[in-house]
Amino acid sequence: MSGTPGKRAAALAVFAGAALLAFPTLAMSADFYAGKTIEIIVGGAPAGGVDLYARTTARHMTRHIPGQPTILVKNMPGASGARAAYYVASVAPSNGLTIGAITPGAIVGPLLDDKATISLDPSKLVYLGTTNAGVGICATMSTSETRTFADALKRKTVLGAQGPGAVSYDIAYLVKNLTGAQYNIVTGYNGSTHFLLAMERAEIDGICGWNWSSAKSQKPDWIRDKKLNLLLQTGVGDDDELTKMGVPSIWQFVTGDENRKIAEFILAQKGFERPLVVGPDTPAELVDILRKAFDATMADPQFLAEMEKGRLDVSPAPGTKVQALVQGFYATPKDIVQKARGAIRP
């Protein structure tokens, strides 16, 4: 730099000041979370699968965030999980202090539901990662006359569901419309805990799209005591444990290239089964901190031990991978999307 020493010193001071103004978050991010509180907003009812995963993750994730902030978990069910997603995307400040634990239905609903009640673009949310990329099941109680999927193809089987956009609804209709299963789908149930109670009361035969990991965690006695008839597994790929148990795959019953493309598109949501998200304008430095904390939590022996004790499967994917999956989902050709809409509705 040319000029007198005084001018050089003045220029350096201006440059340094400009740099601090340009990167204020970077300078503060190392201790940003010290003494602060993060809220995790759960898009499901207490004791449901989304809630169990979120609360267990929260108990351990705080140790991996610099400053070890307090993490509070709050439930915000509604609109098949979209209410919580909308809150994180559009209401809460994108300041790294609000995390959404949302449902796959909240992500796919705006693309697949012709009459979405909440304005939301999930492709613009920032994904920290998913705790579980799982497989779903269609299941009935042992008291039901529908004991196998072969039975479901022949006789009426009453299934409980939430509503359009929810996994319980979309997967049930996908199976019904692409395989010919004689499902009669009753809506209005608020999450898996309500489905399970209705099954015990024999109000319904069963449910479809129930996460296998959640089933093992929520009702291990049903599985142990053979109170469940496992009719079908629904995922992009098959689950080894279910296959060994003799549970057939949806791919054994979906025929034709077009139907398979539709099923692959709908079931892609199993790749982001338990996602954590932050608002679209969250500073990149804070996103990086939270993503690293999430990844560290997924490998934390204490976290894994608690998840194993609770029979909660851990098959994580990092935020960058989930972000790409969601953006790819939203880049699906319109003709496939349109046909998929028809496949998950009456």
C-alpha cells in the first residue's frame, strides 16, 4: 500500500471497520448461543412419533451447540403438521432460536394438495438434518378379520387417518389406488396416539403409513404379543427386519412403469421422515453451527443409547442431503405431480 504511514494506518482502520460491519454474525457466532434459549416447535401431538424424536434429540443436542443453550420443546399440531412448518417459515424470526420438528406431510402437502389451507413453500426452509429415513407399515389389530395384505385386497378394511397431506392419509390412498386394496379410510384423527386408541376400541381395523420405528417404540407389547397384523411395508426400499418377518413390500403389488414412478415420488418423503428445520433467512453461520450440532448428536453415544432404549430407529441424513432431497422433490415434472395427486385422493 502506497502513501504516508499516517494515511496507511487510517486506511487499514477503515478496512478493519468495514470488515467487522460486513461479518458481524461471524464475529459473534462462536458464543452466540451462550445464555440463550432455543425453542423446538413440534408439528404433532405429545407422545406421537414426531414428538418422541424431537424431545430425545433436544435433550442431547444442547451439549453440541457452543454455549450449551437451553432447549425447550413445544407442541403445535394442526393442518397435518403444516401449522408448525408455517410458524417457523413465516412467523418466528429467522434468528437461529426457533427450530421446527416437522412432518413429511408438511413438506409434501403444499405440492400435492390442491386445496392447501396454509401458504407454505417447504423448499425454502433450511434443513438441519433428519433423524430417521424410515419405512412405513400398514397394520391392523389382531382382532381384525384383515390379517394379511391378501385379505385387504379382498375385503373392506377400515383405516384411520388425519387428513389430506398427512402420511396416514396419503399412503393409505396410494396403496388403495395403486394396488386395489379395499380400504375404507376414515379421517379426523389427530395423530398416531389417537389412531392406536381407536384400534384398541375396534373403531377402526388399523392404519397405513405408520412409521415402523414409531410402532416399535410406541407399542412394543403389541409387536411382542402379536397383537398387530403387519400387512405391508411402504418405503422406497425394503426394511430388512420387516422382510425377515415375512411382511410383503408395496413393490410386489404396484404394476406398470407409470404407477411405479408415482409411488416412488410419493414415498420419497420417507427419506426425510423426522426433519429439523429453521427459517429461510437464518444466517449461514448459525445454520452451520446447528447442522454440526445435529450431526454430532446423531453420533453421540448417550443419544444413541437413549434412542435404543426407547426403540427409536436412528438412520440419519445430514442437512445438505435433506435439502437436496426436498428441492429435488419440488423439481419433479408437473405431469408426475398431477398424477400423484390423483393417486393419493379418493
